[in-house]
Amino acid sequence: MRRNTFLAAALLIGVMLSGCAMAPVVPPRGILYNDQKAPLFGGKEIGSKEGRASTYTLLFLVGWGDSSVTAAARDAGISEVKQLNYQMFSILGLYQRYTTIVRGD
């Protein structure tokens, strides 16, 4: 029983550290404090509007929010997405915010 518990915990930690449980493009992260932006999609045109949508997690126990591209585009009234970025903010990993940033017209 202990062996199975240990293997399950090791697998979970491995997935979390590999980036599979994080954003698709992962820049180097700070453990104590992190506030970074990175690209997901984009061309040369960036558009005249910017919309944001965020999800949050607290103490690795609860998570909430809507960080979909649709929510971010709706935030700024964007109908044509031209650039898509994300921002990761974290303090000790205990509080985290993931924000989708959409630019377009």
C-alpha cells in the first residue's frame, strides 16, 4: 500500500514539474516570486485593443476563473484576434494567476 502511494505521489510531482500541468510555452520560472509574459500566437499586426481573462489558484487546493481566449476577447470587444500571449504570476506557488492576453480589433 505504501509503495503505491509513493508511486502515485512521485508521478503527480513529475507531471507538475515537467510543465504538463502548466502553460504550453514555459519560460524559466522563479520559485519564490514569478511574474512573466510569454507568447502563444501572433503575427506582425497586434491590433488596437487588448483584452485579458484570468484564472487563479490558492494553496494548490482551489482554483477558479475563466482564462479562455473567448473571455479575453469579450473583455475588450475583440472580434478578430491578431496576437495571443499569457502571463504567469506566482508567489511561493501558494497564490498563482494565469492570464490570457488577446490583442486584435
